[in-house]
Amino acid sequence: MTDAPLKLFNSLTRKLEEFRPVHAGEARVYTCGPTVYNYPHIGNMRAYVFADVLGRTLSWKGYKLTHVINITDVGHLTDDADSGEDKLEKIAAEKAQSIWDIARHYTEAYWADVKALNIREPAKWSVATDYIDEMIEFAKGIAAKHCYELDSGLYFDVSTVDDYGRLARAVTEEGEARIETVEGKRNAADFAIWRKTPPGEKRQMEWDSPWGKGAPGWHLECSVMGEALLGFPFDIHTGGIDHREIHHPNEIAQNQAHCCTDGLDVAENSGARVWMHNNFLVERSGKMSKSSGEFLRLQLLIDKGYHPLAYRMMCLQAHYRSELEFSWEGLQAALTRLKRMAMRIELLRSGSKPSDAPDTAHLKLMEGFDAALSDDLNTPEALTVFEWILAFKSKDQGAKLAAISRLDSVLGLNLLTLTRTDLRIRPKSAIITEDEIEAALARRREARAAKDFATSDAIRDELTAKGVEVMDGDPLGWEWKLQ
Ligand code: AMP
Ligand code: ZN
């Protein structure tokens, strides 16, 4: 198999660039992780499926991957710029609970989604509050040249670095209007790197610093953990497109100040060579918002009976830089596609074991898959090639299974273990268990075999009354589904 060069879209240069690692043979990736004040919605999880596919692709290409995802448990305000309250302080006050308990609960919920979506564990989950000393050191290093103090905290003066906002390219009036003014700020885009606890108040999370008791700004934590764990410059920094507007430009400005290498003409000066952003998952009726009652969590999809990997499939069907609209019909279509694959592979597995390696014919076909991935992670195209490979007529089933196993190391759909039964729609609210359905269907088969159609129909009616649709002759082999 010949390898295509890996090309990735760099948001900083707005160009497709061939990936050239900073350290030969290695790839170091930092992904902005969740703010653990609530459950992640499925849009958030799209960001981690994207980062996972990136990591898996780098491994597929033979790089030794070091991936870091952070957990933000302090500093993220209710507004991405500098207004509002700390998201965790706010929810802790509302629930009269400790921030630490809240952070632990939502971190675990996030990890459960990570596991369900078959997102690989990064080398490190870095927790912001574990790096407070390093953040204070970083801030001390840039304070004199790049910051100024106000009553509310230590602020970064964005006019002290070259080309501020180049990543966003959006220093528009509209962009500026979104940033609420804090009295005394020199430039609208200046941001707090340390927020002082107001006099007379006590926060649950506060630390001593040269600027008084307080807490770090959100942007500071990613700069600090990126450097501490991956070293500057590292290869790739990822996040959702909203981060391209405020969070990442601010991280870049801090990194420029810290590295004392101001000019952005050399991309390394921004801390990471390549900045990549996934587009949003959108949902027209607004259920994605965490403030709405029943928002779209992965668990909701599972409760409605969908296997979580159907959602992973849905993400892979779109290019990460395209907006993806969520709909239940779209999820159903992704599930059906996944089921077709799983059924085909189950059949192959029933006849053979995977060989140690694919044969030449399959390796040749896999070049198309590699070319699609190498073209800025074109997963929709890679899935199409994958289906050609599945359909390719070959006597060597073991070689085909070996190819599938390699291709699935990137797709992450568990295709060598997933079964048709795993993908059956099973809503939590069902009033009948699967065992009961299977037993009724077995009785029905017996009745039909004995040409006792009255009993067969009665069993069918009984099942219908309990919300089970019997699907005789379904082309995909579904025997039943719950309404
Ligand atoms: P947060 O927990 O709000 O910091 O967000 C976690 C990640 O999800 C970030 O990378 C965001 O950019 C990303 N994100 C937020 N909303 C969406 C969405 N609707 N679709 C895709 N990514 C999103
Ligand atoms: Zn971040």
C-alpha cells in the first residue's frame, strides 16, 4: 500500500497543509475539553469524535500519538469573553453543592459518553485545577510586558502582540460588540488572565496569587497545560469553531507573549503549528441548548433505543468542517447503514477468521481509504470506500476481515464485534423485555410451522398491543422493533 501525504486544514493559515511533525515520527495533539458544569450535549461530543478520528488517523499514518484532552473545572465564565460568572461557581451555588462534587459528577458523565462513542482514551486527561501553580508562574512571566491590573483582575493587553485575532480574522464591529466591556479595559478584546475575588466575597475555588486571591482565566489554563504536557511548539490544537473566535485567539496571544516570539508569520509562534476546528452539530428546534429541559444528550439517544455508535456513524458521514444537522431520521439512516455493515461482517466472521494481514488485492483497495483520510480527514468518502471494500468479491475472506480490522482502527465502529442484535432499537420505556419478545416470536414460529395461523395472528396482536411491531420479511433482517 502506498501512503498519501496527510493534508490538514489549518485554521490559522486558512490553507490545506501537509502535516510535518515537530518531532520526527511523533504527533502531539491538544484538544480543548469540556467545561464540567453540566452534561455534554451531542454537539459537544461531535468535537471529541472529530479529535478521535484525527488521533486515529495519525496512528494509522504511523505517528506515535500523544493526545491530551483537558477538563475545565475552573475559569470558564458564562460568557466566553470576560463577563458573567464562573460556570461552575454558578451551578454550585444554585444546587448548594461543592464544586468538586459537581465537577466529578459531570466529568464521569462525559467519560461515559466518550466510552460509548468508542473515543480512545487520550494519553492524559489534564484537569485545570491541577495546574494552578504553573498558571501563576506563566502569568508572572508575561505580566510586566503584556498585562495590566484592574480592581477585577489581571488583564492581557492584546495590542502588545502582533496580529491579534488573526485566527478569527473577525475583529469586526459585530465581533467586538459581543465582548462586554469591563470598566478600565484598554481594548475591547483584552481578557482576564486572573480574576480577583471581589472584596468581602468568598469563592469556593480561589487561590493566593501576586494579584490577590482569585482564580485563573479560562484561556490561561489551555496555554499552560498545552506547554506543560506537550512542549511548545506542539503539532495540532483542536476545538469547535466557536473557539476560533475568542478562546483560541486569546490562547495564541498568551503563547506569543510567553514564547517572546511575537510574529505570527512563523506559525510555531502560536504554540501549536496547526489549529483545527470542527463545525457545529445543529438542531433546528433548539433542543441542543443545555438550558432547555430535555436537551440532546447521548443518553437520550440511548434511552430512545439507539445504539450510541449510530451517532458516531452519523458524525463520520459528514466532513468535520461541514455543519451537520441532527434529526431522528438522520440517526435512523446512520443506524441502518451501520447495521448493513455489521450484518455483512457477521456473515464473513461466521465463515472465517481474520488473517494476519490483508492480501495484495485488499491492500490496493485500501489505498482509496487512505487517500480519503489523507485529504483533510474526509470520512464520508472513506466510508464509501469502506463499503466498496466490503462488497469486493474475493475468495480470501480472512484477508478481507484483516482489511476490515485495519480500516476500523480509524472508523472506530467496533465492526469486528458489533452484531445485528446489538443494533436493535430498544427504548428504555418499553413495557416488554427482549426475552419476552423472543419467546413470543418463537411460539409464533412454531404456530406458523404448524399452519396454525389463528394463534400466529393472536401472538402478533398481543405484541402489537405492547408496542412491538413484528417485521416479517424485512430486507435488513429486523425481526421486530419497538414503537
Ligand atoms: P464546552 O464544554 O462548552 O467548552 O464545549 C466543548 C466542545 O464542544 C468545544 O470544543 C466546543 O467548541 C464544542 N461544541 C460546542 N457546541 C458544539 C456543537 N453544537 N457542535 C459541535 N461542537 C460543539
Ligand atoms: Zn481550551
